[in-house]
Amino acid sequence: MLHVGLTGGIGAGKSSVSEGFRERGAHILDADQLARDLMAPGSETLEEVAGTFGRDILDDQGQLRRDRLAARAFGDDEARERLDAILHPRINALEARHAEAIGARFPGAVVIYEAPLLLESGADRNVHRILVVDLPEALQLERATARGERSPDQVRAIMAAQFNRQERLSRAHDIIDNSGPWEATERQIATLMPHYRTLATQEDSP
């Protein structure tokens, strides 16, 4: 099994790239989905987050109001660090268990872990390779705001909370340039996937 951590800044196109790998047979684990699983209503993790940030981050059904939590965690370094200290170790441990289970069930599997904060959370220590989806920061801001979910100021705050572009690239084993048309990105995915399959077989060899 080859365990690849896929990361990149907000708006880089990580989900599109991971879907491209999924279509070519990779197993995908998503940090955002793992976080949602951990913070299901009534969960120990959600209770700890609510106890730290206030129970008004929950709605009447006990579900997380993500907008309220984000408003408190981003833009305040101390608050974000408290949230990260709760979530990151649990997400990393859950992801490692899932990856191990996939590797045991599917020898030679390529497991792609999509994680915006792969490097910041220390999850890079659990993977064999780091894959960075890259594009210039100006284009990153443009694409992230084009979704209409966040204002430019909110996107800039998230970018400031992540490692900068140079730091990500310096840590990468592999880089996908997603600044051009999707067809160009797909060609890069199609080139990397056979390489990853070869490496996965080598990892499984005694």
C-alpha cells in the first residue's frame, strides 16, 4: 500500500484532483469528512469543542453550526490553536486506522489522503509521500472567492492560517500544477497514478 498525503491551499482544487485519482482506482480519505464523522451530534469530540467554544455553536438538534465555529476559530490564532489541539490528533489517528485497513484488504492499494492541513497537523508523518496541488496565490484567492461561500477577507484569513506556498512546495515529493485547464491537470494525474501503483507494490514487497 502506498499512502499519499494530498494537500494545497484553499481554492487549489484538491477535491477535483483527488476525484481524478479516485477515477483511476485510488482509495480516497478526506480530512473534512473525517472531521464531520468525529463531530457527529453527541460525540465526545463535539462535546469537547462545544465546551471550549460555547454551546451556541450547536443548533437545536445538537449539530455543529460550522459557520459559528469558523467565525470564532479563524482570525484568532489562540482560538484556532485550541481547536487544532482537539481535532488534529483525533483526525490523524482515525485516518491512519482507515488507511491501514484499506492496505490490509487491498494489497498494492494507492491511498490518497486529502487534507488541507496535512503539514500543519503533523499528518505528513503518517504518509509515504506528499503531493501538493499548486497554483499562484492570486489565482488561489480568485478561485476560492468565485465559489461564493466566503468573502475575500475570509479566504485571506484561511490562507494566513495555512503554510504558505513556498513552504508547501519545499516539502512536496510530487507537485500537480492546477493553474491551467483541467485537461492539463488530468494529464498529470494520469502520469502519476501508474508511478504510484509501482511504488505501492514496492511498499508491499517483503
